[in-house]
Amino acid sequence: MRGIEITPEHPVEELVELGTTAEQEGFDTVFASCHYNNRDPFIALDRIAAATDEVRVGPGVANPYETHPATLASRVATLDEASGGRAVCGLGAGDRSTLANLGYDRDRPLRRVLEAMKVSQRLWAGERVDHDGTFRATDAGLNYEVGASSDAPTSDSESPIPVYVGAQGPHMIRMAAKHADGVLVNAAHPKDFEWAETQVETGLAERPDERGAFDFAAFASVSVADEAEAAREAARPPVAFIVGGAAPPVLERHGIDRERAEAIGDAIESGEFSAAFEAVTPEMIDAFCIAGTVETVADRIAAVLEFADSFVAGSPLGPDPREAISLAGAACDRATRE
């Protein structure tokens, strides 16, 4: 996979332009991030699908807290139908700070994501589902066939819609390797992917053969521009969100002060975004974003791909989103060519 993530902070018409630019620049998958305070990602993805020919489209990543997993499964299946079988489902535990704004505790995240994935796959297969775990469903089913619009053949063991689990911690990565079609490891530094590779291998050791191939994808925040400093400044907002939700072992791996990271998370949760962004240090940008010129970004992507199978360029992309997508495409070309 050579993917890109767009953030629905722009008008839908502009998001469509970004999606079509991504296809023109050789990206094969377009994800839309999912936060209640941005525009609806599924509307944006539907419009992007209508304006493109081949790119896969999907949430990157949706969470099974603010939307019931059965409802989320139906929304992804509807996107698959509307796009002619091009949907991919990015599923994860969600951002702790924004979920807290909505009153969700994000309890038992690994179990919730696993159960949501398994129930979704059963619904997509045409089953009626009874479930009593981290959520409940009684005789739930979809009143339409999923995957009928796709020309791609599927075997009995394959879901018509691939599921990628968004992950950062060891248990979620291992679970994804054992159960999902792929993992989107939310990191940007090669040392994180070297560590994640071990977690993937542990999960794959328990993966049944009938589940087929697995894609270890780097889901890295990228900010690229002709001027390095402009790219680094544009990286502050996403890095703040990443730092604010990062687990202590991740912070320790990069020598990031835990108290400062917690203060950034508290500021985000309180809606004090400017304060959170200003508190981001150069060391945080180096650890949690691939930021700089095309040459710098290409070198870092190449280093990441020493461990990961594929790459998704995540937000912010750069100070000029459309130009940044083109530059990110050039960086991916350079990284895989050298």
C-alpha cells in the first residue's frame, strides 16, 4: 500500500481535490481521519470515490465508541458499495482526548476494537449477530449484500472489505497481526518501527494460515515543503495530538519529558489548542513527524521501510496541503527508488 491520510478540516470540495491529486500522484489508498470536531469523513470519502477511478477509500481510523460497531460496519459497507468495492476499513481505539470531550471512557480498547472487527466481518458476510461483550447486539444484520459491487474475487476465508487496525502499543499491534488484514502503526521514527516489527512477528506467529497475507503499514505523520522550517512549523498541531496521547514507554523511547507531554494532552482536552501547539519541542517533531524537504522526507521514509511493508503519509502533509501531496508523492518515489 502507498497511502495518504487527509484531515477533513477543509471544505469537502477541497478534500475532493486532495483525493484526486493523491490518485494522480500515484497513491493507491486515501484515508480520512475521524474526529467529531472535523467534517464527516464518510461524506468526504464518498465524494472522493466518485471523483476517482482506482484509489481505495476508508476511515483512518474510525473508533467503535462514538458509533456503535454494527452501525460503523454498515457505514463502511455502504462506502464499499458506493465506491464500486474500493473500501478499506481503518479501525482503532480513537483519540483519548477527543473521546473524553464526548463523555467516553475508552475502556478496554483492545477488546473493543477486536470485537468490533469480528462483528463487522460477520455482518459483511451476511450473518445475523448476537453479541454481548464490550458492546451488545441482538439479532443484528445488514439488509443488503456486502461486496456485490466489487469485481475482485474473494474466497470464503476473506472479508470483502480489508480491515487495518490503527495501533501504537504492543498488545494492539500483536492483535492486529493475528486477526486483521493489516496494521497502521502510528509512528514516524525508524526506531519505533524496529520495535514494532518485533510485535508484528509475535502476532504473526499465532496467525492462522487461512487469514492470508498481512500488511505491516507505517502510518506516519508527514510534513513536507520546499522550505524545511515551514514544514516543521506545520507539524506542530498533529505532533501535539500524538504527544498528548502517547503511552509512557513511547515517550521514554524518545527521551520526551512525561510531564510536558501530559500538559500538552491536558491543554488539548481543555480546548486550549494554541497553548498545546506552542508547547511542542523540536525533539517532539523529530520523534513523531517526518518533517522537512522532499530529500529529508524521502530518506526517513526509506529508513522506515527497512522495517514496514508499506507506507501511509499522514497529516499534516505540509503548509500547502495540495502541494504537499505532490511533494509527498515525489518523496515516496525517491524513497522506494533508491
